[in-house]
Amino acid sequence: MNASPSTSPSASSAAAPRTPLRVALIGYGLAGSVFHAPLVSATEGLVLDTVVTSDPGRQAQAREAHPGVHVTGSADELWERAGDGEDALGLVVIASPNKTHVPLATAALTAGIPVVVDKPLAATAAEARELAALAERTGTFLSVFQNRRWDNDFLTVRRLLADGELGEIQRFESRYERWRPQLKGGWRESGAPEEIGGLLYDLGSHVVDQALVLFGPAVRVYAETDVRRPGAEADDDTFIAITHANGVRSHLYVSATAAQLGPRFRVLGSRAGYVKYGLDPQEAALREGLRPGGAGGAAWGEEPEHLWGRLGSGESPLTGGGVPVPTVPGDYPAYYAAVEEALRTGGPAPVTAYEAAQCLAVLEAARTSSRDGSVVAV
């Protein structure tokens, strides 16, 4: 693996502290400042070395939040820091606008520097597969940041499925809804195709990835995408229906215009159903400045009992039906811990580019389905 300062330690050095891998973060907006910088900084074996942002205000924020970090306005200098030198980078994290993901990842992989790219990896499945092939040709690590595989509710559903609590799954409902009637502006709400904006590629990347992880490949996709808010350019209210190869049907909702929020998950099986309201608390904690391993770190990702989902049959959870199910604590730090381990040992990425390509194939099919009013084979 190129540009990895360390490989598996020998028996004589296994107990010695490992030199932290230097990490460069490109982009210091929401993704960079709230998610990547704090999680990298909290990961043993990684150190945030450089932040790349051309915005003076964000440069100041990065210096204040991470004293001693090198801040620069351009990523160009990063590509010269490959190899095994004292200043070598062990990882580049790309958290810049979506349209920059492919060119920046291409530059990092070509230079031989391991790279993590925030979702969506690319605009198309073909581009994602091309990046995966480039990583293989150069022998360079590539992973995609899909942090919601480590949400508390998702981990709980995985446990229930593994334990057979629900029986044979018939339908999976997932909602990532918000009430944001006023536009915020910026590239995420742009209708320009090159920006890769809109909820389909933003929140849709999360709910589709989760469905594929739980129930495997998609064979058919139907979608409805709408632009509902005055002045909006990109989709802000979207529904995606997936038929999986194993027969499970996933119904996925992402919206910025939901005046009443539905359950985050409703999983219906032949034996029982599971219903869970509310979002994983980790994003809110990170926004508030809390950090894994900090004060109260032992309770990171946990939620109070009154927010637990309920498991049962024939009764509404809103009226106390079913049995409360302890929610598995969320664990965003596990992603970068797995990245660090993979960089040290040459092991697999926690989320691969090929998995990202499968997700993008569904998103592309959803866009086609919505435009044509058809069911699209994947």
C-alpha cells in the first residue's frame, strides 16, 4: 500500500506506541468541521496535520478548534507529501463540495496517498468504479465515509436481524426527514447538474446505503422526486422504493419539507415488527462540541430509555404496544478506527468504492425512474 508510513509491527515493536499517521482534511464546512476533524482527532494513531480551505473565516475556525494544525488554501501542496518522509501524509480526507470529489480523489490516488472521500463518492456508478480501479492499479487505500452505518438505530436493526427477532423480513421503511421550509442556500440546494446537489444524493446516499447493507443488492427501483419549496432548484422531497434480490422491499423517504416526522425505521417481519423514532444523537453531540473520549465519553452514542424503539406485533408503539428494545450505542469513531487499522495492516476498507458504486447505481436508477415515471432495473 503506497504512502503508508507503517506496516504491521514486528513482535519486538508491537508494544511500542505507533507513530501517528498525518491526516490532511480538504474542506472545512459542515462535513469537515463537525464530522471529520473531530473524529480524526479522536482516533488513536491518527493526527490532524493539515486543513485545506480557501475561506478565511473557516481557516480561522480551524486554527481555533485545532491549535497547531497547518492551514492552507489549496490542495496542490498535498500531492508532494507522499512517501515515507518526515512530513509524509498517511491519509487525505476529502470533505469538499460533491463536484470536487472525483478530481481530488484522482489526484490523491495518483500521488499514492491513501484517501477517504465523503459520500457521495461520485455522480455516477461508473465514476466510482473508475476510482476503485485506479486505487487497485496504484495499490492505494480508498474508502468512502458512510458514517450512518454506525448510527445507533441502524446497529440495533442489524442486531435484531442477526438474532432472528423479526422473522422473515417483508418490508423495510426508513425515513430521514426534516422540517426546513426556508432555503439555506449553497451548492447543496443547487439545481446545476455538476454540483450533484439535492436530497437524492445527500440524504439518499445514507438511506440507500443502509438498505443495501441490510438486505443486499437491488434489482428494481421506483422513485418520486419533487421540488416543493418556493425558489428551490434541487429535489427536497423524495421517495425511493427498492426491490432487493432476496425479495425484501425497502421504502425510503428523504425530505426537507416534512411538517410531521415519521418513524426513523419501521421494519416489518413475519414474526414481529420494530419501530424506532428519532435520530442518532452523535451528530447533535458533535455540533455541540462534544467529543468521543472526552468528558462523558463513556456514554458516547447512548440514548435514554424513553427513546428506545419497540418490538412487537398487532399494537401501535405510540400507545405502548410492543416491548422496548435497548438501542445499541452509536459508534461513529469506529469508522476511523477501522481506517487506521487498515492503513497499518493492509486490511480492507470499512466502506469500499465498489459498495459506493452499488449505492450510486440505485440513485441513478431513482433519478431515471422519477423522470420517466417508470420502474428501472438495476
